[in-house]
Amino acid sequence: MDARLEQQTLKRSIAATLCVSVLGIVFGLISGSESILFDGMFSAIDSVMSALSLFVARLAMRDSSDRFQHGFWHLEPLVAALNGAILTLLCLYAFLNAVQGIIKGGHTLAFGPALGYALVVAVICLVMYRMEKRVNARIDSVFIRIDAQSWLMAGLITLALIAAFALSLVLERTAWVIYTPYVDVVLLAVLTLCFLPVPIGIVIRAMKEVLLIAPRELDQQVHAVMESVMQRDGLRHYYSHVARTGRGNFIEIHILTTPEFAANAGVATLDDVRTQIGAALSIAPQQRWFTVCFTADERWM
């Protein structure tokens, strides 16, 4: 059910993003606004990445294969890193264009159509953001979380456009009219710098998973669980290794027992320890690769 809801949400997002993209490109060309054109291109790229995310989300729900014996979880952070990297490059390119526009003295644009576009798109973006946040509170999907952040960023950009275009309409009737050609390019420069940390943050989080850096909260949870387990007789020490990639959590625990425990404990006893550890973890069984090993020889730790 969660996988179906995730895919339905991503499909709605793709359709809405394509709609915003077409509106942005068309109205950007009509009004002559580079900031609107940037918004449209941002949405176009985002729709492509959402489609790729949908494809990977379907793969991630499949069982492992002979070639991908750990499943397809590792594809999720790769797609997230690619998404963040492309959006980062787009923001940097837009910023350089804005700086070039400021140097050239800005340009005039039709603020009326631009304001109408911004009002429509702001409503779409904020509605999509609220819907995806509500859905992700139930299913905790990395793809929907990133997509919701993209909708929020687009919505805030559009709200800033509304404020700037409305102010420009007022300035056209005052002595400050000489500054209106700079509104669009200055706004574009400010917006790209303000929202650049969002895709950079996506890349950093994704690369932590690609590099298999142990997530602190998962590592702390495993240690907390093992503290109570190690109080059982016959368990001397343990080492744990954790990693997260996409929705998959990899947990490996090696337990050192006494020789007496190893000689007397049966398979049922070992399974009881595994069950105790697994039940105490908050990670759902379908989202974890869980291994517990026992040895009485410290060389195997």
C-alpha cells in the first residue's frame, strides 16, 4: 500500500510539474522575464528527475536478483545525488546569467502577465507541497521528501516573484521607474543564492548514503538495544556495523560469547537473541538487511 501511494504521489507530481514547466517557459518568453524562464526550466528538469525517481521507486520494491543480490536500494541515493547536482548547476548558471544581466543594465518586461503567472504557479506549488508532506508523514519516502522540498522551493521562489512584480507595477508610476529594468535580474540573482543550499543539502545527504557513512541515529539505536541484550549470561562483547542506502538499512552485529555459552547454546537460544534484537529495533523488517553472528573466538570479530 505504501509503495502504491508513493508511486501515485510521484505521478501526480510529474503531471503538476510538467504543467508548471509549460506555463513558466511560455510566460517567461511572453513577458521577457528571465526569472520566470528559470522557474520553468527548473520545473522541466524536476519533472524528468521525478519520472526517474518513480522508475527507481518501482525497482526498489522488487526482490533481489542474481545480479543485484542486495536489492535495488542503492539506486535511490544515486538518483537523489544526480537530482541535487543538476539543480545545483542550474542555480549556478542562472546566477551567472543574472550577474551578466545586471552588468548590462537589466531589461524591461511585461509585469502584468508575469504577475498572473506567478499567482497561478504559487497556488499549484504550495498545494503540492502540503499534499506531499501529508503523504510522506505516513510512508517516509526519500523521493517524496526531496520532491516536496522542490515544490516548497519553487513555491517560495514564486511568492518572491509575486512580491517583486507587484512592487514593480507600483514603481512604474513613480520616480523610481528607472530601476524597474533591474528587478528581474536582481531577483533572479537573490533567489538562486538563497535556494542554492537546498540542492547542495540533497547532494550531501545522498553522498553520505552512497559512501555508506553510518547514520548516527541508527548507530545509537543499535548500541542502545545491544546494551540490554549484553546483560544476558554468556555474551562478552559485540561489534556492530550500520549503513543506510535509500530506504534500506543494513545492520550487522557480531557477538562474542564465552566458550561455555558456545558449547551449550543451541540454535533456539541463538534465534532467541536475534529475535530480541530485531524486535527492539524500530526499523521495519522489509526495510532492513539484518545479520547477527555469534562466535567464541575473538579472531572472528
